[in-house]
Amino acid sequence: MRTVKHWAALFCLLVAAAAWANEPNEANEPVVHTEVKRDQTKAPKHGSLEFLRDNRVFLRGQLDRLSLLTTLTDQGHAQLIDDRMLRLQELARAIAAARDTVDAEAAVTARRELLDSVTRLGELENQLVLMETLLTDQKTRLTVLENDFLGHQETALVILVRGLPEQGTPAGLVLTEDNRTLEVPLSAAALASLRQGGVAQIYHRFVEPRDHLFTLGFAGPGWADVPPVEVPVTADRDRITFVELDLSRLAPDPVDLGLMARVWVR
């Protein structure tokens, strides 16, 4: 490096050269003036970045050889744990174990109830299958009976009785055709069945396929003086004729007894 003395010597030489150049020349040659000035060029703004960019390969190689090792050393000391905290921890563990036991028992109970439900559903399904089988068998038997009954039937007449009046129930019925009279007493069982909506059969016989005229009379207190009612019926050949007499509106009124009849053929 150049020292201050070197810079001073260089400055003196430049001054002497300038003075010699300013002296008058006898040959009348042109005089040249020399002036030393500092260059005003601007220094680069980021010279360090240019240096790093130019030497990045070298710097990377050097950084790869470096490794950072940080060691932290601290000092501690042992502390005694309160026995109460240990007991609390034991209690907490016991509570957690009890909760797990309860959850396990609840899960077992739920599975048992599910299995019981599935078992009951299976039993119910078996009962439904049995009922369906019984109904099918019963339908088959009824079909056989119906075919046998309809295939070998003859002209017949069936008279049925339904319902009872609210007051003044007759003790019996008297059915007359031509010179034949049929007395049908109404027992306590028959009266109870009629009150509950049942049907009682009072006449079932083979008859001639023609028009029939029956008279229906009543027996019992308050009904002996009531005149009989005519019930005309036409019996078709090889058919069963049903006559249903509804007594629900019956009353011992000589003008209108309130007797209703319904006829169908099978």
C-alpha cells in the first residue's frame, strides 16, 4: 500500500511539471496547461452484492463445510411431590376405570337387548308363518267343502234371525207354512248372541222349487195378541235361498211391526 510520503512526493512532481510547462518558450511553441483533478465517477451502490455474486461458487463451497452445533446446558433440582396429589391421581384413575366398566356393561346390555329383540322378531315371524299356514289350510278345507256342497246341493231354504228390539223381546218365534208349524223358543244363550250382533238359524230344510208363503208369529208376554206376519219366499231350483229377518226394530204394533227381511241365493 502507498503511504502518505509517496502521495506527497507524487504531488510535488506534478506541481513542478506544471510550473515548467507555464514558463515562456523561446521557440514560440504552443503552451500546454496540465491540470490534475479527481475523477467524479460514482462508486457502485451495491459493490458487496456484486462481490458475492462473482464469488458465489466459492462461498457456497465454504458454507457447505460449516455446521452449526448449539448446545444448551441448564441446571435443575428435584422437588418433592405432595402425597395428596398422588392420591388424587389414584382417585382419577379409579374413576376412569369405573367409567370404563359402566360403559362396557352398558354396551353388553345394549347388545343383549338387541339380541332379545332379534329373537322376539324371529319368534313373531315364526308365529306369522304358522298363522299363514293355518289360514291356507283352512282356505283349502273351505274350498273343498264348498265344492262338495255346491256340487251336490238340492233346493233348500234357510231362515236366519238377526238383532233384538231394545224393549219387549219376544220369548219365541212361530213359523208356519201350509199346515206345518215350527215353534222356536229363544233361549238365554240365543238372546245373548243376538244382542251381541250374532245370527240364529231357525229354519233349514229342503223345499220344492216354487213360491213359498210363510207366516211369522211371536210368543211371550205382550206378543200373543200380535197377528203373524207373512213372509213370501221364492226358492230357485238347485239353489240355497237365504232369508234373514232383522228384529232390531220390532215392536208389538199391529199397524207396523218394524220387521225387515233380506233375501239372497247361493
